[in-house]
Amino acid sequence: MPPSNPDWFRHDRFGMFVHWGLYSLAARHEWVMNRERTSVEEYERYARFFDPDLYDPADWAARAKAAGMRYVVLTTKHHEGFCLWNTRLTDYSVMNTPAARDLVAPFVEAVRAAGLKVGFYHSLLDWHHPDFTVDGHHPLRDGDVERLNVGRDMANYRKYLHGQVRELLTDYGTIDYLFFDFSYPPESGHGVAGGKGAADWDSEELLAMVRELQPGIVVNERLDIPGDFMTPEQYQPTGPIMSEGVPVAWEACQTLNGSWGYDRDNEDYKSPDLLIRMLIDGVSKDGNLLLNVGPTARGSLDPHAIRSLDAVGEWMRVHSRSIYGAGSAEFTPPPDARYTRRGNRLYLHLFAWPFQHVHLPGLAGRVEYAQLLNDASEIHMREITEDTPGLYTAVGGQPPLTLTLTLPVRRPDVAVPVIEIFLREPEPAGE
Ligand code: GLC
């Protein structure tokens, strides 16, 4: 099956990641089972107390939409192996907790009702499944791995993995996006117990099944075989991502505070301004931002997450046309700034507010008009090619083809000021 057409994905640019599971009860990172080397028997006790009485996926969807996010991705199963839907393939699911109901179905309905795209995250790892062999990431990795793996049969686990993906892509209507997580091929290290890659998942067959069940879905590259988009994680690429010399769709997945799952005592929050700059930075390099929230075990978003989403939404409410449908521009931006381009509109995002002037190389003669995006107030522009000797109050001549914009001294009261530049020429051919 050919790869899916990620046009909506490239256009929408901004999504919400939701990490939610039994680790939300532990409230100290979603890798708590790995970090604390917790046995299955001990970890299973969390299932007895998982009772998300405040779960309201319509609220999650509304907050994502208000933040300017166009798709929402929910962890169906994380590495811990606990399933948030009514799976027929294991008892280790939400059906056998005080919640006692499928939590994926109302999520899909709420996100779709909000007019957003529906995404699933699904872990290839499973630290609960008896046939998933102990490896370099497994909570039991410090034990006698050879003895622990006696009787474990990855062929059975592959059947389980494919069976659950089939359930998820069959029972919930159209699913637009799938984030598999993750491959760590044996050659990439991971200690004496080693890693797992495409052969362990039977990735080719799994991806073929995904495309058969959901022909329009976009899938990431973490099956350890090519997908529809790349997934830089917890860093910002320095430029467009290329594969064999060709730019590819990519999405940076980022957290609010370094943890994907709810992490109660973690205060390492990124400021809303930084989050907005990360979104802009990614789009300026033809990438998306998938920004994560980790709901509590009650099912609610924590106050800090809410404040972050509100602040990003306030900026997006006025500036989203520099993000949606936008991408990189062929021009070199001035210092502390990013360009995005959408058709014949060029957007100058000023991460620092310069005093009085900003000089734009190569744009002289190519701009019809310019305005502050937040209030559509005109920004004056001119070419300054000559110095004015002796006139100490005149800004100096600039290199040829430089366009100088005159800025108000007072910085607009927005997280990142943006100047909307109306180019004279149409979109470059092939855009
Ligand atoms: C890494 C982490 C996992 C998280 C994922 C999000 O793979 O192991 O916990 O869900 O990143 O991209």
C-alpha cells in the first residue's frame, strides 16, 4: 500500500499528545515501572485504584481546540501494557478497574465532535505481557535475563500486538494518525539484554495491516521502517528534515515539563512563550509540534497544563494564519527571528523586539505591504542604501536589496510579535 497523503498533517501543524495510564497514579513519569524495576505483580495493584471520575474528553478536546491544536493523540497502551480500551485480548485493561468502561471510545467521539483529527499512540513494548522478552528496557533487566526469557515467545507477543492494533483500527471508525513507540534495534545497545526492532514487531506486516484498515492514516517511523513522518523527540531540529536528499514531513513531540505522564512534583515547566517559539521554530522548518499533556489519574488536566494551553491559545487566536498551511521560506531572517511562508504571505516572527528598525536581506522591491499581525496596523518600509554623513540620527545604509521596516518602540503585548508581509510575487513554483 502506498504511504498516506499527509497534506492535512503538514497543513495543521499543531497537535495535542495525551499520555494517560496507570503511571498517572504513580504520578512520577510514565517510565516509573522501568526506573523503579517494579514487578508486574506489584505494578498491577495500581489497576485496583484507577477510577478517573473527572474524565471528560470533551473538555480535553475543547481545550486542545482553544489552544489552536488541530489533532489529538491518546496513548491507548504505553510500555506498562495497561489498555485504555475494551480489548478482547487481555484482562489487563480499564474494564477491570473501578472505571469499568472503555475510555478510548468517548475520546474518539469527543475529538471528532470538536472537528479535530483523531490520533492513537500505541506502544510496541509491553512490560506486562508474559511473552514479551526481557530486554535492555524491561523492568526485570537486572535479573537472570536468560532464565527469565525461558518460555517467553515473541511470536505470541507479535500476534497479540497485531491483534490489538487491529482492534483499535477496526472498532473506533476513522483514525487519522498513529504514533507507534518505539524501536531500539539490538545493534543500538541497551545493555546485555539487547533491544528490539522491525523483526521483533514484524513491522512490514503490521504497517501493511494498518494501511489496509485505515487507508488515509498517517503513521510515524518508529516501527523501524519508513513511515509518513519523522518524530524528533524533546529537541528542536536545526532545519528541515531530509531523507535521501528529499524533505520529509516531521513532527517534534515535546512535553510541558520533561515528563510525558503526569509527574506531580516536577516543576521543570517550559514557559508559554518558549512553547510558542518552539511551535513557530518548527513550522519555519516545515515541521509540526505535538505538545503533550499528562492528565491526572482522576482524568483532569493539572492547572499548570491548563494555563499553558490557555496562553498558547491566546497567541494562536490572533496569529494562527502564520502557522496553519505555512512552512519554510527561502529568505534568511534577521537575528532572533523566524520566517514562515504561506502563499504570497511571509510572516516575520520577532523573538526579540529590536529598537526602531528591522532589516530584511533580499526583500527590497519584493514587498507590497506590511502590517503587525496582532492589530493589522501598517508597518512602514523603505530601502536605505545610502549613509547620511554627519547626520548622526539617520540609520546607516544597508546592503543592496535589503528592506528596512520601521517598528514602534513599544513592543506589542503578545507572546511573539509577528509582522505579516505581503509579497508581490506568487508562491514559488512547486510549492
Ligand atoms: C519515548 C518515551 C515514551 C514516550 C515517547 C513519546 O519513546 O519512551 O515514554 O511515550 O517518547 O514520544
